[in-house]
Amino acid sequence: MFKQIMPLSMMFFSLWAASGILFTDAGTAASDDKEKEEREEQEVLDFDELPEEIHPEVEEKAETLVEKAKEEDIDIKITDDFRSIKEQDGLFNKGRTFPGQIVTNAKGGESYHNYGLAIDYALEVDGKVIWDVGYDGNDNGASDWFEVADIAKDLGFEWGGDWDGFKDYPHLEMNFDYSIRELQKEYRDLP
């Protein structure tokens, strides 16, 4: 089950409470500050606490996306959603230490897929998945891929094709105004 993402104010309160910092005297405060700094420097994710599936709202919007695309005579397939840290690292290594083209710049823990907040899509033509961003199967003079991206944005997704630099055309995410850094802190392993 997806671990609900708490508001940042609750997250900071929870981190404060979990750290056990109670300032009773200057010596204790200094000691606690040093321990806190050491924990922050470790920056280790507690992989056991990460979500193991797609966020329910993202899943619902993905299903709506498939339906709305169909209404425009475009068949799509959700090719990926939740991704484990290990799976993300494997994709990151493509084109680097593994054969193939580079498909992502995000290592494990650095992708919204790792938190159940992202999906990837492709067009489906005659039962086959295609990755042609220029394909116009509904013959309306516009790229089906870009039409789907527009539908997704209307549903609240951010599209990787709008990014500066590395364009990730299959990628859609709903980050709920959380940065990757904030999500990493949310799932930090606190001793």
C-alpha cells in the first residue's frame, strides 16, 4: 500500500520529534545538533519504507488518460509506473555501464517513479507499442503523442517533453509540489 505523503509541516514536526531533540541545557543541545548533522550527512534512504505501488490518485488519472485518449481515437499503453530503486538503477546504467542508449538521468531514489508518482506511456497501434512521437494515427494533422501529452497536462500531470535539456517524452508525473529532495528526506532512515 502506498505510504501517504504528509504535508511538509507535519514532515518537519515528525522529523523533529523522531530526532529526540529536547533542549534542556546547552551541552545536550550541542550534542544533539552534532548527531543530527551526522544523520543528515549519511543521507541513506530506508528502502523498506518506500512505496511499493503507484499512488492511487496517479493511478486514477492514468486510467482517465487512457479513456480520454481513446475518445480522440488514440490508443495508448501505460508502459511503466512504480519503479523500485534497483529497477531505476538498471535504467540509469543503460548507455553507461550497460549497452543501449541513455534513457534517464535519474539514479535510484531520484525519480518520481520510485515514489509511485510517475507513469510512462506509448502509443499502441494494431496491438503493438510504438515510440514514434510524430505518428498521427487519427489523421487530424497533429502528433498523437503530443495530443496525449496535452490531455495528461489537463489532468494535472507534468510532462517530461516540456523539460529543458533532457526531454523524456514518455514520462508523466504528479509530484504534489514535492521535490525529489523533499521525498528523499521523507523516507530518510532515522535511527
